[in-house]
Amino acid sequence: MSKESQQPDASEDSPASALERPTRRSFLGRVGAAGVAIGAGQLHSVAFADSDDTSQKAPVTTNASADGANVQVRLNVNGTNYNLNIDPRTTLLDCVREHLHLTGTKKGCDHGQCGACTVHVDGRRVNSCLSLAATHEGEAITTIEGIGKPGALHPMQAAFVEHDGFQCGYCTSGQIMSAVALLKEPYGHNDDDVKEAMSGNICRCGAYSNIVSAIQQVRRKV
């Protein structure tokens, strides 16, 4: 072997080459340093925002939209007219709960999948979490508070009590509102038809058989 072939490759062992090839330790060190720099920049931004003169900021209210463009809406709920100044993005669910304080209507999934928020609009059942309050001006809205009260229960409410159609009770108002609307809908009279008609209302406790029994009892008397 020639002497030239035995000479070490300067490109592999020279100090300059070693600096170009980061080790695992040096790589992690650089990543950590970058993270600290980013974090410091974020903290600086937060500190700068907090130091602004807050007297120039508009007050935040639960009734105002982001741009302050509220709308005037006149709603008829349970036979009473309400003049409301609301964010146009307010759902019917949030309107009856937060503005009218009718909290019998429950917020469950907030995606129209559980039925806990069911109300009636002109006699039809509606998932109020998916419907904007401002679109219901001039329509008759009924919540669970509007179909019966202690001492004067709706027959469906009384049947739910008699047949133990609830356990935790969270879904019950929506179940009853759907069941009352069902009385006027063209479904068959067997249990399977009732189950299909009520499939949009979920009971986490599993009181389905008792709910069907309560509904069938009322349907036989209608």
C-alpha cells in the first residue's frame, strides 16, 4: 500500500469537519436553545400586551357580538312576547337559557345529536342548539316550562313519572318535548315505530323501555 493511500483524509478528521457534523448532544442543545428563545419571545409579547392601556379597550358583555352589531328580536316563548337585543349568532338554546332564564331546556352535546335541547317551534320539534334565535321571530316557541307545571302536569309528564321514564333526568325535558310532538306526527302505533320516532333523543341512563311505555300509554288515550 502506498504512503499516499495511508494518509488520513483531512476532510473526515479535521477540526473544521468535526464542527460541521453535529453530535446528538450538540443537536439537542441547539433545539433546546431555540425553544427557550421562542418561549422568551412569547413571554415578551404577553408582557407587552398586558402593559397596554386597558382603559382604551371596549368592555366585553355577554350580549354583544364581536363587532357590537346586535339585533333586535321579538320572540314569543310559552305565550309571552319578549323584546331582546342579542348577538345574531345566539342559538335558540342559549337564548332561552341565558336571556330568558328558562333552564328546563338542557344543553347536552351542543351538536344536535342528543336531543336534550328539544323545543317546539310552531308545534314542530326542533334541536334548539342548531337553530338561531333571530330566525324565529313571529313563530310560537314552546319549552318544557310551557307544557305543564307542578300541580298541572301534561299527560306525557305524568306518564314519565308513572313509568319511571327517567333516572338522572338530564335528558328528560328533551325526551318529553319530542314525545309530545310525536303525538301529532304520522307514526305507526307499535313500539318499534315509537323507538324510531324517538331515535334522535339519547338517554345515557338507558331508560328507553320505560320511555316507550310512557309514550304508548298517552298515545292510547289520544
